Amino acid sequence: MRTKTFSESYRALTRLVPYMDTWGWYASLMLVLVVLPLVAPAYIANYGTMIFIAATGAVGLNLVTGTAGMISLGHAGFLALGAYTTAILVTDHGWGLLPAMAASGGLSALVSLLVGIPSLRLKGLYLAITTLAFSIIVTTLILETSSLTGGSGGKTVTRPSFFGLSMDSGPAIYYLALAVVVVTVLVALNLLRSRVGRAWSALHDYDIAASLMGINLRSYKLLAFAVSAFIAGVAGSVLALHLRYLNIDSFALITSIEVLTMIIVGGLGSVQGAVLGAIVITLLPELSGRIFDLIGGPMRSLSAANAPELKGVIYALVIMVFLRFEPDGMASRWKHIKRFWSDWPYARKSK
């Protein structure tokens, strides 16, 4: 049984993991993920790629909404900016993989400042509506600039090579998405334990008190928007390479709701929670479809005929259930479970 000893230094208090043997579990998980596309069917690896992309976007949204406390419904707009920027640069101008991804993230971060500056004095529902309007503007611009983006007809994406290695295969995109989500998680975890992360947490708790403590609200809010948008742009870049064909329907309002559901289910303010939420929400449509098929009858025909609408209903139900019964998300519940079994048989049942 592990004893709950206190930390004797600030460095020990802020390290990434509380126990060194945890790195062994993470290394084992990475080994499994690396071997997975070599031994599993192609559709399993495809789901893995979608989970990695979703987790990257969810981590980005969690920084601005879960940590800094600024509700954003414009995440689909930043994903679309990243995806179409990569499609244009790679397909039409022959850019390499890394420059195109960096440009996609950079453009999303730059555009986020145009949204963030007018929104500095907005909070709650007003900020959410503003970011939602931004997503609608991005969608409209993509449709109107058909000579560049393909408009409503969509745009085909060419997969570039990476240091001479072909990316024109499912496993190649899988490993790219895996590398991106690992780097994103490490960057987010280190940001949260830095002065920037503590400032964002102060903004979330009470921004007036944070301002009295000397925190520049304007700068840190804009930084939260920019970092979140950059990560979303990179996630959109990987999504474009994975899909190979972009259509504006992939970046509708339901996409923003989907990412928001991920961080609510996983746990607001938790990087691990964002990853857990991405896993659950990405697999939820497939699991619900299988359940409806097992039930049969009208439920099967309902799920087949109204798939997009049904997805929205499922997300709404999941959000209501978690806000009512598990408001701190899966990450908090997982901590309670680990604490119970690490202290067993002397542990009290967690609430």
C-alpha cells in the first residue's frame, strides 16, 4: 500500500506524475499503441486514429474552457481552418508535412486573436455565442471561396511524404496522429504546472481576484485562446490528411458540441480527462448503433434514418447525465478508484 506522504519540495509537488513507476505503465501503453496497427484489423487502427485526433482537439479546448474558464463553441471553426489550410498548402502548393501543420496551427492561433480581442469583456453565454458566430463565419467563408477551398463540392487532400517516407497509408497517419497527441499532452501538462497554467486556473476561479494579484487578464485570456486554437489547427491538419477529402459538413455545429461533450465527460480542467472523454465520445456512436441493432425493430430503422440527429440527442443525454451524477468527469472518478484500491483494505468507499 502506498502511503500518502507529503511533498518536501516545490519540484516534487509539480512533477508530472506522483510516482516514478507510473512511467512504466505509460511506456507499456505506448508499446501497445505502437504495435496495434501491426496486429489489429484496419478498422481498429482507423478508430485509433480518430481517437488521437479527437483527443488532440479536446486537450486544446480543455485549456481554454476547462482551465481558463472561457466557454468556446467555435472549436469547429479552428479545426476547419487547420484542415483547409493543410489541404490548400499540401495539394495546391506542394508544401511538406511539418511546414503545413505549423502553418495550419499558426493561422488558427492568429485568427483566434481576432475573436479573442473583441471577446475580452464577455463571459459565459455571451462568449459562447460569440465563438459560435465565429464558427459560422468560417463556414460561410469556406463556402464562398470555392475557387480556393472547393466550396460545397469539397476538396481532395494529397498526402505528402515525410523525410522521404510515404504517408499514403492508414498506419502512417495513425503514427502521425499518435505522435501529435503525445506531444500535445506533454505540452499541455507542462503548461498547466507552469506560471501560465496557474494564471489560467486563477482566471477560471475568480478573474477579479486574479487581476488584483497582478495577473494580466487581457494577455492570459488571449494566450489561452491562441494556444487552444493552435492545437485545434494542428488537429484539423491531421484530420485532413486522415480523411483525404474535406467537406464543410464535417465542421458543423455538432462538431463543437462533440468536443465540448468530450471535456465534460472526461473532466473539465484535466488533460487526462480530455483524453478519456475523447475515447468515450468517439466510440459512442458505434456502440449506440450496435445496441440499436441488437434491440432491432423500429430502433434499428430510427438509428439508420436519423443518424446525425440521433447523435445530437445522444450527446445531449450524455452531458445531462454527467452534469447531474458525475460533474467532475471520468478523471475524478478514476482518481477515486485508484485511491481506493491503493489503500485497500483500509480505504473508505469513495463518494
